[in-house]
Amino acid sequence: MSWKSALKIYKKNNFKKKQIKLSIIICTIRVKKCMNLIHSMKKYYNNDQIIIILDGIQYDPERYLYNYCKTLNFDIELVENASNLGLSQCRNIGMQKSKYNHVIFFDDDIELISDSISIYKKYFSLGYDVIGGPLMIPVSYKTIPFWLPKGYYSLLGIHSFHKKIWGGNLVRENQLKFQENLGRRGNQLQSGDDTTFIKNLLIYTQKNIFVEKLAVEHHINTYRYKLKYLVRRSFWQGRSEVRRGSVYSGIIKEYNRSKSIFFKKINENILSLLIGKCLFSFFLLGILFETVFNISIKILKKINHILQHKRAIK
């Protein structure tokens, strides 16, 4: 290959890199945290589209977010839902409004600590379709409770030793939608809409990568440190596995977490072992509850159908 041909290819590739634009979707019910996220994005913004879905006008009656967006010289669109629709439905609305093929989802309680936007563009330009990075606990936060096994850090929304792509991720030229009964809504803690979405996306492409440099701070509410929350979260995790049709693989996943706690981590304290068993038990209870609930609904529908049929005969 001549140097002229090489230069031509180099210019062509760099031109393509420069042309990559992102649609960044943020779904929120926490206005202050959302504004902190946007503030952290300011110095990295490069004419990309930002779509904010406020999932319920009751969460911002003073319209602070609306007024804040008006002060920004960004390509930004604020969608204000009249009522709470749930996280998954909001993400689907955001994708419908996206102008570009490269879409990133940022949770409203994260903050950028590096130029993640440029890093995303870099890996998009290299041909990757699914990209993610670590969700880290902020340096200013108090230490995660010693009694919580590391295998269960995911219940907090924090990466520990595993490198799995979660919510702040993307799709390119695909008509997939998020499964709406898995997205958070109100006080319900169902989960897995993002990992299910990514799993389905990977049916069409295997070009995925987990990039350590994409680390962001996850400013979770520290009430998640409490056992009461963790028990509810484990219970809803079990319910979610039924909804996503992955009970068997979900049990294996949780069992492996438990096995690593129960047998491999000799230096773990007894309290940590008991907490692990407790969370695993509530996970199984969630599976049982959702299964019985679904069966009950089917039986009630069947009975109602029979009664309606009898009334029609009379």
C-alpha cells in the first residue's frame, strides 16, 4: 500500500470519528441529581443530543429542571410525563426521540469523572455496538458496610469484581425496546430491564466491550446500605427473574454468588455469611411469590371467563 493510500484511509477514518454524534438519554424523577449529572457533563459536551425524560411532573412542581435546561446552550430536549410511567417506558420514549444511531443511557444519579463521552465515541468508531464501564462508589461516601458480601454489591448499583455492562449503555440501529414490566416504577424495585435489553441486543451483534476508563460515580442514596432495602431488593430481584423468563439462570447466578460466599471466602466474618444466606432466601421467596401470583391471576381470569360464559347462556 502506498503512503498516499494509507493517508487517504487515515483521513477517511478520522473524518468518520469526527462525525459520530450521540443521543444521550437521561430518565429522572430526582431533579437535583439530574442537574448534577448535566453539570458534570458540561466540560465534555460536544454538540450531542441530550434527551431528558422527567417521569412525572409531580417530581418537579417548581419546574427547576425546565428552567435549568433553558440556561444551557445544548441540543437538549426535556420531556415531562404527566404521570409516572416507569423507567423502561421512559427509555423507550427516549429512543423514539433520538436523532442519532448511537444512543447512551445515563442514570440520573451518576456523575462523570472523565471524558466518557469521547471514550464512547472512540469505541463506537472502532466498530463496537455495546459498550459499558464501571459504576463506582463516590470517594466522598462512607465505606460500604463490612457485613455486605462483595457478590451482592450489585444490589447497591456498584460494580465489584465482575465486569458486566449495566444501565449506562447504548444501542445502534436496532428496533429493540426495553421490557416495561422490569423497569423501576414508584416504590417498586423490579430490575433487569437494562441487562435483558443488552442480552437481546447481543443476539444481533457480539461487538461488545467493558472499558475501565468509562468509570462513573454512582451517587446512590445511602439508605441502600440498610438491610431493610437489601432484603426488598433481593425479593424484587427474584420477582424480576420470573418476569424476564430466566428463573433457572437467575437461581444459578445467585447460587454461585452464595457459593463463593459460603465456601470460598474463608476470611469473611460470620455476619457476612448470614447476610448472604438471608438475601439468597429472599431472592427465592420473590421467585415463589411472583410465580404464585401469576398462577392466581390466570386462575381468576379462567373463573371469570367461565362465569361470563354461563351468564351469556342464561
